[in-house]
Amino acid sequence: MIKILISTLLIYMVSSLPATVLRAAPATPGTISGNADKGEALYYNHGCYACHGYNGIGKHNIANDVSGIMMSEAVYLIFLRARSELNPPLPTQRMPHYSKTSLPDHEALDIYAHIRTFKDTPPEAESNATMQAIINSAQSQAPQ
Ligand code: HEC
């Protein structure tokens, strides 16, 4: 009971922070105890990629350590579990429930390790001839 109350409080505190505060949270990512290779398969099998993309860039970005929730294994687990165990206190229902029965802790932590490998490093426009041609064309047509 106490555990559930603490979880609820923590989730409430995290979820009520504006996105900008979470993004600006001290970027000192915590321990990674899972196996990222196993996590890669689990990330696909549990459908995370459908919303978070193959590399964390999707409808909801979780690459480049931008997520305050991803800064700690403990907070991440509470985030996943709160949805199913606490009749979710989070403001939206867009992310599905992941209970311990469908996604045990050790598998969830493997996924965590995989997500923490996500780095979004798009190439510079100058290194892509087509992109550069589009930029040149747009600049040449821009009003002076
Ligand atoms: C149907 C779409 C969907 C699926 C599938 C999904 N998510 Fe999410 N996820 C979201 C949305 C939307 C949010 C933003 C919070 C919310 O609205 O619930 C989110 C938020 C998150 C966050 C917090 C990011 C932040 O903003 O700090 C993490 C971590 C996360 N998801 C991990 C996962 C993992 C791991 C899986 C697979 C086991 C998964 N998600 C599957 C839609 C999804």
C-alpha cells in the first residue's frame, strides 16, 4: 500500500512537471542494468517502436536522453507500471498499459538499456546533395 502511495506521488510529481522542466532536468543518466541487445528484440515485440520509432524518434521522442523519466530505471519502471496498477494517474491514456505479467521487470530493463542507446544524429544539410539543392532553390526564390 505504502509502495503504491509513493509511486502515485512520484508519478504525479513527474507527470505534472512541464515538458520543458523535464528536458532541462539534470542530465546525469543513472545506472543501466539491462541487456541492450535483448532489449532491441523486446522493444519490437512489445510494440514500443509503433509510437516511439525505430530509434526513439516517433510520435513521442525518447532519443538523446531527452526524457526525464528515462534518467532512472526506477522512475521508468514506475511509469510503465503505474499505468496498469494504479488505474493510471497520468493525464493521458495514449500509451498502453504494461503490467508485470505482460512485461516482467528484467525485460522492461532490457528495453530501457536499448532505449538508452538511441542517439538522433541527423546528417548536416550540406552533406546531402538533394537537401542542399532544395535549400539553394528556396533561397534563390526568397524575396530580397
Ligand atoms: C500507442 C503508442 C505507444 C506505445 C505502443 C508505447 N508508447 Fe511510450 N509513450 C507514448 C506516449 C503518447 C507517451 C507520452 C505520455 C503519454 O501520453 O502517455 C509515451 C511516453 C513514454 C515514455 C516517457 C517519455 C517522456 O516523455 O519522458 C517512455 C520512457 C516510454 N513511453 C517508453 C515506452 C516503452 C518502453 C514502450 C514499449 C514497452 C512504449 N513506450 C510503448 C506512446 C506509446
